[in-house]
Amino acid sequence: MESGHPGHATTGPPPPDPMSDACARFFRTHAELWRFIGFVSDLALRVDDMARLAVDAVPPGVSGRPVGGGAQVPASEGAMARTLRGQRHVFLHMVLSRLVDSYLAYIAELTVMLAVNNPRALGPEEGVPLALLVEHDSVDEVIDALVRDRVFQLASSGLDAVERWIGDRFGFALFAEDTARDRVARLIEIRNLIARHRGLATRRFAGTDREGRLKPGQPIELTVDQLFSDSSLLARSVTDIDVRAADQFDLPRAVSPALPIG
């Protein structure tokens, strides 16, 4: 797995100040995820360093080095780092899925706030199941459960469905720029393939690869640099959405100040 990015986990777009509680939860989760990524990478490197120190400390012949000279020069990349690099597509798929799920959770929580302030916007066509009414004690709880389920259900079909649903009911555009929207849409598509297709490219998805290197049935390749860029994109998108939604709907803001993300 690529290394040399120790500062990325503590850099990136800062959260807005003030911000909604939903936005604060997103950035808190964001920080926790990048701390975990840094921990895993650092752990692999530390284990390799300890192994090299142990080899140097043990006498020749016991450590596997030949007696009387001719000691092998330790590899610059240890076994743990090589293993992590060899399985990087699995690790990066897990991280990207978590990033996108946190992003969708923010969209769902923001929509819950809009719906609680204007429950009539949901309309009778939403078809609230009787079981949902029985499970919860208040209208707000029913709205919360209904909206969260609906956003993630729609997201399984892609960003278009989520965007239309929110726009039709609340008159709010999730994106102010098409470029950001297109990138987020692709990340959600990759997340859906990871969740439902083991992270393998379908024929349709492979056909969108402009360079033509991705083949159907192959794992979707991600890079660490790309993941940092995608993570920053999602954070910037949340900031933009939160600020515009607060202005349009006069949403309540979090009591806590802007949270650090590293």
C-alpha cells in the first residue's frame, strides 16, 4: 500500500462554523475513519521495523543469516507492508464504502430535519408501513426512520433518484456544481458495486472507463491519492450542502464549534 502521506489525515477542508448537528456527526466520523487508516498503516510499518531490529539483534545462524558474513540486506519493504499492499484493493474498498455511507447518512439526517419542519412535504404516496408506526412513539421518530430508509433505498439506484426525491419534496438542490455532482455520483456507484457486486466492475461500469483499462469482472482499482481526493470532495460537498440548506430553511446549528478532522 502506498505510503508517504502522513499529513493527509490531519489536512483537508475544515467543517463550516456554525454547522448542523448532522454535519458535526459527519466530520466526527470522518476524523475517526482517517485516524483508523493511519493506525493500520503505522502498525504495519512498526511491525516490520520490529522484525528488522530483531533480526539484527539475534546472532548469525540463529536469525537465519549465514555465519561468517554475507548477511542479507533487509528489504526496504517488510512483510506486513507487502501484505497490506497486496490486499490494498480490499482495504481501499472498505474505506471508500465507509466514506460514502457516512456521506449518505448525512444526506438522510439533513432530509430528516427538513421533513420534521415540513412533514406534509412527504405526502401520502410515501406509504408509511403500519409496522413503522407501531415501532415508534412519536411522529418525529416515524419520519426519521422513514426518511433514512428511503434515502438509502434510493441511493442503491444511484444519486439521481436521491437528488430528484429531495428536490421534488423540499425544493432543495443537493449540488450547486455539476462537476462535484458527477464525481459524487460515481463514488456512490462504486460503493453500490462494492456492496452488491464484490467490488467487481460490471460491463456497463467498465464501459465508462475512458482509458479502457478496466475489464468486466475485474476489481475496481483505487489508489490512496484518489481516496484522499474523494474524501476531501465528500467533505467539501457536505460543507456546501449544509451552508446552503441552513440559509434556505433556517436550520438549527450545532452548539459545538467547528470540529477538527484530524
